[in-house]
Amino acid sequence: MTGTLDVNQPPARGRALTWIAIGFLTLDGVLLLLAALWGQRPGLAIGGGICLALAAGVLALWRRHRRTLAEVREARRAVADEVRALRALLRKEPRP
């Protein structure tokens, strides 16, 4: 990868890894629940439920993380605007 880093775009690698983790946890949860139903084993159902809950937790935390990043991005823009305004004030010539 060459060029400058764009802080306004989330990295695709992190997004892909998040979705892979959610996919694997969901698949494991569903397969464990199906195995529990087929084999009539409640322990597998508990494990399947935990996997599905973890998948939902990863998704919720990832969305929260993205919201936080959006807030930080907006705050950076606000600070940059304020800096530009202060620089413009300093460049003005003082009035006699």
C-alpha cells in the first residue's frame, strides 16, 4: 500500500476480520444448536447459545466502535476549523 493514510476511511482489513469473526461464531452457534436438537444434548445448546450471543456482542461492539470513530473524526474537523479561524485572526493586521 502506498500513498497517504486516509483517517476518514475505516481500514478494510479490520472490517473484514470483524465480519469473519461474526460469521464463524454464528456458524458455530447454529451448528451447535442443530447438534443439540439432533442429539438431544442440552450442553451443546448452551454452547450454541453462547456462540450466538458472542456474535451479537462482537457486532454491537463493532458498531459502537465505528460510532466513536465518527465522533472523533467530527471533533478533529471542528478543531481544524477552529485552528483555521484562529490563524486567520492572527494574520489580520491590527487596526490603528
